[in-house]
Amino acid sequence: MTKATYKDAGVDLDLYQKAMSSIHPLLGKTHLAQKSRVMDLPGGFAGLFRLNNPEPGPAGRKYEDPVLVSGTDGVGTKIKVAIEAETYNTIGIDLVAMCVNDCLCLGAEPLFFLDYIALGKDDPERLVELMEGVSKGCVLSKSALLGGETAIMPDLYGDGDFDMAGFSVGVVERNQVLDGHAIQAGDVVLGLESSGFHSNGYSLIRKVVFEMAGLGINDPVEELNQRTVASILLEPTRIYAAAISSVVRSYPDQIVISGMAHITGGGLVENVERILPANRRIEIKKSAWEIPPAFSWLQSLGNIDEEEMFRVFNMGIGMVAIVRADQAKDVREKLHASQCPTHILGKVTQGEKQVVLV
């Protein structure tokens, strides 16, 4: 009688161990920014992280009334583009960005990150490439990659398929939580530029680019300086942690940012409206910034209505920060110094709770 083995069923534990050993250096890179807070636990089943930073001097920090902030997300069908392009070392940046950017909206300092990767078969090389992106995203957001899970699931995923999910944890003082209640008439609405499509709307993007226009993944796009379809669609999501942190550190004891919104599915209107208190209204001027050419290219390619474009995509604005008017100029300067260009989109006024594009 033939003996059954796990390897015969599609899971090679030796290959799995090889992949895990290759990932450890990538985790180590992410611990540098939080080296005094990550606690060593060789062989542990989970990760340990100290909330208060024991380092002396400016790096040290102790929270008086800390609130933990958590967020989870994936990268949707942008994964299909990565598979088609056979490019796996950037999609992990998107994964970290989508989670961390959400947590930033509550005023959180990113602390640590966990990842979950599922593949159809053992593939150490691809796994390492995927983790390279996750590691880079964690370094950019100063999050320690504290742990994760890799699952090999033949029959559930095809040989070339994979999926990713991420989990970000941050912390904020209770009296500094950004829940929108501090937004007041006269506040200035700043739009922080995106790096491209980020990780939203890729089912529509793929339908337009590959089905309707019939383009290939490596085709050059004349309207976008001959960049390939792959390079346009796989541009990583911008992580705003360093830029926002530069502002928050400068005003430790006063409200400067009264609200923030991560511009994902639903676009500017729906995401900014989520944080508005009652009796606050915002008119966002579409003339305040130049829509990046990639969005115009896609719109033309698929004959997409402008209203649909603004509801599905960020249209060049990946994060909105609502700030006190008397500090708006200084905040913009700090964001620009952090390589995060901004635009004044409008002002908060009294009125029925609403965000409109004009």
C-alpha cells in the first residue's frame, strides 16, 4: 500500500523551512526603527512589543493614556497585475500602505505589522520577493514586522496564484485621537498627492486596460512617456507615515491637524465625508490640483464618466489633512520637506454635513 506524505499532497515542509530562513533578515531590517521595543523571542509562537519606548533622550516615549489603533486590509486585484508582470517585490509595499495609512487617520503612531500570505504551492523565491516589499513598507512606516503567517494551500489556489493580507497596530494618546470632532469652520483642507492609482479600482483598471483596450502587460504607453503598462499599474501606494509624523512631532501640545482621511474606494467625497462632524461642509475645488496623466489616460481608454472616476479613484490625492488655518502654511512646508507635495483643496464652512466637488 502506497504511503501518503504531505509532500505528495502539495506541501513540501523542507522547502517551507528554506523560505522561512530566507525571510528572517527581512524582518530584522524592520526592527531597527523600533529596536528598543521589539523583544527577542526566538522560536516563539507570537511576537512581543513594548508599548513604552525605554530609550533615553528624544527617542524615548511613554504614553499616559494610550489607545491602540488597528487596521487590516489587502491589495485586491492589483495582485493579478503583479502575477501577470511576474513582479512580486513591490506589492508588499501596497499591503503595508493600505493598513498604515488607515491607522494614521486616527492620529496613530505606527508600531508593528503582521502579514498573511497564501500560495498555491511552495515557492521560496516568490515568497522572499513578496516579503521584500512588506519589509520595505515597514521600514518606510517605521513599523516593526513582528510576525506573520505563510499558508500553502494547493487546490484552493492555482500554482501561480497568491493572496496577501496585512494587519497594522499603532498607538495614540486618548486625548489626541483624530475622530473628526475637532474640525471647525475655517479649517483648511489639504490634499496630499498620491503616487498613482494606489490599490483601489483594479477590477475596473484591468477590465479597461486588458479587456477593452487589449494592451499587454509590457506594452509601452505613448501618452505616459513610453512607460510600460506594468510600471504604471504597479507603482506602489504612497505611505504617509513619515510626512504626517513630521507635523505631529512639531506640535505636541496643540491641535493642528483636526482630521485626516485616506482616499480609497469612494474617492474624495465619500472618504472625507466620513470624518466630518454635523454642521460642517466642504467644497473641494477640482481646479486646485492637476490630475495626473495616468488617470486621464485610463479615463480616455475606457470612456469612463468623470463622476465614476472621482468615485472609484483617488485622482491624484491619496490623503486629506484638515488643519487649522493659522498653521496651514507651516504644515504644508513640513509636508513638502518630507517629499509629500500638497494642495489647498478648500475650506471647512458651516452648513449641512456634506462634501461636494466644484
